[in-house]
Amino acid sequence: MKVWPLRFHPIESGLLFADDAGGWFRSDEAFLSRYASDRLTDEDLRFLKERGHAFEREGDLGHTAFAWRWTARLASARPLSYLMLVPTLRCNQSCDYCQVSRAAENATGYDWTDETLAQVLAFLDRLETDEIKIEFQGGEPTLRLDLLKAVRDFCRGRFTSAQFVLCTNLQDVSAAVWDFLASDDTFLSTSIDGPAATQTRQRTKSSDATRRFFENLETAVQRLGADRISALPTIDVRDPPAFEDLVSTYEKFGIGSIYLRPTNHQGFARKQSQADSGLTAWNRYHAGFVDYIIERNARAGRSVEEFYFSLCLRRVLRAGIDQHVNIRNPNLFAADYAVIDFDGTIYPADEARMLARIGWVDLAVGHVQTGIDQEKVDLLNGSSLNSFDPDCIHCAYQPFCGTDVVDDLSRYGRVDLPRHTTWFCRRHMAVFDKVFELIFRDDDATRASLARWSGIEAWPTAMAPVHT
Amino acid sequence: MTHLLDVAIDIPEAMRGYIDAAITRVGYVQVRWVISRVENRIVVRSTADASESDIRREVLYAVYREKILSETMDMRRALLETVTRR
């Protein structure tokens, strides 16, 4: 019998073992010693075979199934079908951490021209996909509602299925904007950093503007329904909102999925302190928040999730969770997702757009007029796979993890640093440590939340395999 | 005065072929350790806060990982050939 390579990693309750296809179990030092010394017992081999970590001969069911699972763990290239469009860089707000390096509301030269709009529509027309998702970003995109309507009208006629997300600060919402949002194919996304004091300090700068924001959000809930609204907080870990203040603010508007994001170090946030030492504090805050909502969910009888934790949990439990551009393997550039800036330049990610704005590195991969520069995309994609990275190949979390070349370039100016020293790796080691801590935690409250976040009815014991 | 800790780890015979690779790996990960080979032992001098048991564990883990990586490389190559075969 042949055993697929097993990586191992110390966790709170023992040693986690994982194979290249993302199969895993918990065991101990004694098993590791037997495995490393080629002294596996019959019981070990029986367990490994039953769990899909071993096979008898190449081509048998165990071997073929493993090959399938390994392949399923890889993010496949899909046609470009999700576009972030930035029709204007102008904004009517001045958030401290704004990563888009906005332009003033009355500035000129920061909007799509008529020619750019025509080129964007022509670019959309050339796409191979039948389904499209458009996310309108900025600046404040509602400052150019005319451009949003033009794109939406075109997409509705061109594609079999079209969905739109309007990312807005909900400061000045005209009747025309409410009309735009009234359609069932259009969703709203906004930023709620916490209760009023936090929102004022970080975003609006005035209590009147904050009051207007929450009033507009309340109106949005009434008009659209909570199901068509999403919101994200940006957390300054040096002065974060209390967990309950944050959760209750979101719950008040019927939003039960909270995607915690640290202040991003690009754009204006780069000017603020963003040393890697902040990562320790961030990991602690995030883990504390997850523990908090587990206890709260059990106490309150309602389910709140932290979006990114749930995403990573689902990536551990199964393959195919590859839609989030910040964590997948390989993380192919300009494949299914791209960003089109106010000047028609195409970027592989919003962070790449910011790096260009601050003059750090040009990661543009084309222009709507000329299309995508495949040669440049291929060059960037050379670093997008973690499967055979000399560090990741030893890591038990590799099948669940990914790469973020843009983040590495942003922070370090290079992509070949030892993985364990990068923000991306250290962040995800902490998240996956937390995932497995909870998977092997033996209490009803944790199991109930894990089940809800995984999308299953109940959390059976078999979800936490142990071999002794 | 800097605290120095010297730890000598005996490597089992079946794993001695991986000592050099493990030393390279540990030296890359634990940049504040001074690591050397003395016959069939790995010797670590550490000025960091790691305990003797931590050092011993990290070194043995590195040896295990290099052994596993080397001895399963053909399996990984064969898997790639399987899934990329037309």
C-alpha cells in the first residue's frame, strides 16, 4: 500500500495531518514518529486507506479518487465574468483609510469620457461569458449615475444573466439613485465601520453626515430588503469597536454576515502606521471576534458569521470555494475577474489599481481599447501557484490556502520572500489555526455555529477525524 | 549578557541522509539559530527564546519533512502526469 505524502502542523489539540488533496485528520507525535520512520502499523494503514490517504496501486479507485480531489482543489480558469468598474474617482467623502486615493468631488479629469464608456461597452461586448456581474466602485459611483445606467442597460441586453452591485457611501442618495437600486438585479454594498462614533471618526467626519448615512441605510433596508444589502467594516486595530457594538449595529439593519477587514495599507492608509507588528494585533482581534460570535449565537439564538472565517472554513471542508480573489490556488490574474479604472486601464485587482495610483508598481494588464496584455498576465501568473512553492509544499494548510502576488508586491516589492515571513502567510496561518481549533473543539455552541457557517444542519463528530 | 543555548540532536540512522537538507531548511526558517552538523547529530546554538524541547522538535520536524518530501517526490510527479495526461 502506498501512502500519499502527509504534511503535519502542531495544533492546540495535537498534530494536524493533511494530504495534497486537502484530506486531513488529527493525530499525535507517536503517529508522526511511526510515519516518518516507515513503521506504520496495520491499524494506521487501515485508517489511512479508509480516509483516502492511501491506495494499493496506481489507477485503482483510491488513486483515481485522490487524483480527482487533488484536481478539484485547484481553481480553474473561467471566462472573465466579474468586473469592477470605476466610472469616476471623484468622491464626496474623505475617509482616512481610503485605499482608492480618491479625487475631490469637483475635480476634473477623473471620470470616464464618452470615448471611454464606448470602449468599456465594446470590451464587455467581446467577452465570452453569458453571465456577468458588475460591481460599480469609485470614488463615489453615484456621482455618475448616467454611466452606471449606460453599463447596466447594455449588460441587460447583451448577457443572459446580469447582476449589479452598487458600492456607495450612502451620503447623498437622490430619487434617481433609489430608482436605480429598485431593480431586483441590482444590489447595494456599503461600509459600516461600527456604531455612530466609529463611523464618524473614520469616515464621515461629522455627526450630521453619520446620521444621514444611517437614515439612508434604514431607507435602503425598507426599500430593498436586507437580502439585497451587504456591508463591510474597516477596522483600525489600534482603536477597534467593541465586538457587541459592531455586531448589534449590523444586526439592526438585518445584516448577519460581517467581513472584518483591517485598515489597508495602500492609498491614504499607507501614510498611517501599518507595520507588520499590527498583524499580531489583527489576528488576536479577529480570533476574539469569532469566539465572541460563537458565544453570542448560542446565547441569542441567532446566527452571525464573520465572512472570511466562514470562507476559510468552507475551503477546509471542501473543494470548489474559489470565488474570492484574495484566496485561491492558483490565483490567476485577469481570468474571471478584472478592474477597469476611470481612465479605461485594466487591472487584475483593486489593490493593483492602488499600487499604480501611488506610483509603487505598474500592474496594469491592459486597456479597454486594446484588451488584456496576455504576455504580462502570464508573467504575473508564474507566481500565482502555491502547490510546489518550496515553503508551502511543507505546509499542512497549503490545499486550503492560496497566493496574493499583489499583496506581496505591495508590502515588500518582491514575490520571492520566504513565505512564512509574509503578511499573507502569517495571516492565513492564524485563520486556519483558528479553523482547526474550532473543528476539534468539543462544545455545543461551537458545533452549532460551525454547522450554520458551513451550510449544514448539524455538525457531526465525523467532521473532526482523529487517529490515535 | 546574551543567553546561549546549545542543543545536540541525534538523528536516527534511517534519516541521516536528510541531515544536510534539514539543516538548510532550519537555517532558512530560524535565522537566529546557528546550525551545524557534527557527524550524525544536528547541533543548534540559539540566542532566541526557544526552549531545548522547541529546538529539538523543530529540528526533527525538519528532518521528517525533508525525508517525506524526497521519498514522495516520485508520487507527486506521477500524480501530475496522471492529471495532465491527454
